[in-house]
Amino acid sequence: MSDIGRYSVKQSGNLGLGQGGFNSITDTALNTGNWVAFKAVHGDAIIASSTSATGDNLPASMTLSEGDVVYGDFTAVTLSSGKILAYIG
């Protein structure tokens, strides 16, 4: 968690509101980027694997129910099924 203080309070709030934008991920390919949260939309999503800049990867085959949000410092994600919004940060 070496970069935990890289955002100001205002910037952190803006990230939480999605003001940094997002990527819509619907495929089962490896997707890379810099994201602060994943949200399942249009049904459940199964995250096959993820990579975190801090090493706090999500458990393999983690299911997010529709509307669920998981926060972290993600640099890669692969879905098994479903659709997520990956919030840029």
C-alpha cells in the first residue's frame, strides 16, 4: 500500500463517484488498465482472475452479484462470464 496517499480527499471522493471514467468489460480476454473498482452490471459477473498493484488479488472465480462493487488498485482482470464496469483511477 505504498501509494495509499496518492489521492487528495477530493480526488478520492471523485474516484468513488466514477468521475475518472470507466471501461465496460464484457469479454473473457485479459483486460489491462488502472482501475479502483469493479461493479457487476446486467446480472452476476464471475471474475476468473485479477491483478492488483498492491498484490491484493481477488480470489479466483469470485462471483459479484449484480450491483456489487469491489474496491482495490487493479491493473488486470479476466472475466469468466457477465459484465463489469471497471472504474478508472
